[in-house]
Amino acid sequence: MTNATTNKYETVIGLEVHAQLATASKMYCRCASDYADAPPNSRVCPVCLGAPGVLPVINKKAVEFTMLTALALNCTIAPHSKFDRKNYPYPDLMKGYQISQYDEPIGRQGWVDVTADGRTRRIGITRVHLEEDVAKLLHRDEIGGPGYSLVDVNRSGVPLMEIVSEPDMRTPEEARQYLQKLRSILRYLGVSVANMEEGSFRCDANISLRPRGETGFNPKVEVKNMNSFRAVFRALEYEEKRQARDYDAGVRIRQETRGWVDDKDETVSQRSKEFAHDYRYFPEPDLPPLEFDDKWIARIRASLPELPEARQARFMTDYQLSEYDASLLTAARDIADYFESVLSADMKLSPKDAANWVAGEVSRIINAAGIDIAAFAEKVPAAALAGLITATGRGTVNTATAKTVLDEMWRTGKGAEAIIAEKGLAQISDDAAIAAMAAQIIADNPTAVADYKAGKEQSLKFLVGQLMKLSKGRANPAAASDIILTKLKEG
């Protein structure tokens, strides 16, 4: 928004996040939940098909995953919870209703702190509840004929956890940071793969504007169909501008659901916004209520791992890393685990050096190969990376050559010392050998030598670069620079 609009209106954003839980089976039946690569309608049974007369059974692991998440988000676990029927007619809803939770969710009244634009804001968590996912509709267009839709029921019944925030976010960037933090927490807990692009982590955003200084709420717009953090940010940014423009023009904002059209960078109206009473909630008669005693809650709380924020603080304290380095390393639990395994493999390693390698070259290879750190560690275990960092630190290879060695380690699975020996990559630190190469470089580049003597300092870097090229990257860069500089002064 423009500065004038920003000063005139305050943005109010609340997010509803759905995360598929990483259980082996579905929410109310024994069907496998690994539907993504399965043939259509191959992970189904009478329960998830919604056949008459069948009875659901609660997946205890899904309940405990939801409890764990609620505790990680500082929620209170209610001693009593129940399931409800949420009624709405849609082709992907096999029973004609969804088994969800309404007025008695598993967790409520939590919070997370989010830092964006140099400010930290506490975002309230209204509720964390458990429900089931729906089937998937596949729409087809028939050339010369009517279109049609196919139904794949594999996804129907997969455990789905909903996390509803308070309307506490004030900018699209805060919303993006909230989502990224939430995803990181879910992955640390191991309760969800939380992949937005694959649909296991989905977000609906509610956004409204109000004159700055007011505390009431204006009609809100729900935005759907966003499948990336970038899409959420852009959709909210678009809605800010659209609603501000309508308010300025005296146009009434309707409470409605709008869809984000990614390739057009705009939202479009889909339907009027539904209210809770439209769903005709009532207690699910086929499932017993949930009772959470202190012992059960304490057991789940005891299983909480060290979460990203706490781990970042520890990395800054124990390893003296900067906030930036610590945040990079702790954004994903498996990366943080790998980093600490590297340090454990050689207690003499500098944490800063290890951080640079893991956040730098290791991340480069992972991103280029489209893999996770577990796949990388199969080829380059933490101890192997520690060995390469040690070899670099003691001068066996220089940093540039070490990067080449790491690529070869990833390609072959061999250790650093073996690759260095096989390919003759050991650093040349012998002054006599470097001096001989320096003499040749000076003789072959009279123009650069003259430029240096005329005061062009950049020429020294050029000459050093030529020597490194001649040595195939093996010469000690510091020694090469010193020896060339000495010879230039002597000449």
C-alpha cells in the first residue's frame, strides 16, 4: 500500500491453517494415509467411502499429535473435548458431512511470537482442533462435449489438524513469517511434513481493513487457493489495496470468499461468506468424547522436543553464532541435527566454520539436487564433512578446492582424504614451487605488471588469479599473493 493508505487504514489478518498429520492410517479407519502416489481410489474402505451403517474409530496417534502441537503453541488442553458433525453438501464430502470439532476443541488460547519488519508481535492461537480431510475432485474438459469431474477418495479421511489464529497480524509479511514459523514447529514435532506445494499444509486467510485508531472489525474477506508462502503474501497484499480502494470510493466491502488466481495476481469472488451456523453443527453420535487427564497431558508434554526458537537461542549462546547463522541452521530440525553431529564428530572444530559449510555449500548441493539433508547425509555423513573442514583448516586443501572435494564426496560417497589423494588436490604450500610459478606469471603478463607499478592495485589480484589457475587451484592463496608481491617489489 502507499504511505497515505498505510497511514489511513490498519490491516487486520487472521489465518486458518490445515495440516495433514503424518499418521500411518486415516483418522477414522485403518486405510493407509499415504495416498499421494497411490492409484486413484486404492486407499479406500466403506468408512472413508461414507457407506451407510459403518462406524468410525478414533485414531489415537492423531489425537496425540494434535495435543503435542497445541502444547508447542502454548495452548491449554481442555480436560474434555468432543467431535461434531459439520454439515455441508459438496461432491468431495463422501458422507455429506465432515467429522470435525466445534465448541470443544483439543487446544485453545495459545500464542506464538513472530518477528517481521524489525518488530516482534505476539499472535494469539484461538484453537487447535482435529478433523478429517475430504476427497479430491479432478475436473476434466472434453473437447466438443461437456466437462465432467472425477472423484479420488484416497485423501478422504486423512487426519487433518486445523490451527486458527486470532486476527492479530497487521501486515502480509507478518502473515508469511507466522506461516513459516508454524511450518517449522510442525516439522520439529514430526507431526506433519507440512509441504504447502503438495497440499499437506494449507492456509485460508481472513483480511479486513479499518480506519487507523479504531478497534472494531469491518466485514472480512476469506482468501483461498494459495499454495505457497509467496502466494499468501501476494494475495494479502492485493486485498489490502483492493479493499482500501473500495473504501476510498465509498464501495461497501462484502463479507465473502475470494480465490487467489496466481497467474493473474488477483483475487476473484467465489461465494458469500458462510457463517458457523450454516454448517448445522451437532455432536457426533458415533464417537465418544475425549477425556484428557493430567497424566496423559504430562506424558505428551514430556515428549516435546527443543523447538526452533529455543534451539536458536542455544546456538547463539553455546556456539557463539550470530542470530542470522543460528536462524538459518535451526529453521529445519534435520539441518540443525546434522550441524550438531558435525561438531560432535570433531570437538576441535570451530562452530562458525561448521555453520558456514552447512548453511553454505551443503545447502547449495541440497537445493541443486532437490533432496533433503537425510539423503545428503547418506553420501556425506556428518563425520565426513567434519573431516573435510579439518583438512581445510590445517591447509591440506584451500577453500576453493575443498568445495570441489565436497561435490565429489556427494557424487561418490568417498571421504575427503581419499579424494584429495586420488586426484592430487593437496594444496601447494612449498615456497620454492610457488615462487617458480610466480616468476612464470610475471614474465607472461608484462602489461599487468606495468599496471601494478603504475598504481593499479587490482593488477595484483589478476596476477594471483593467474597463478591459481596455473596451479589448478592448489597453490596456497596467501603464499601466492605474498610471493608475487615480493617479486614485483624486487623487480
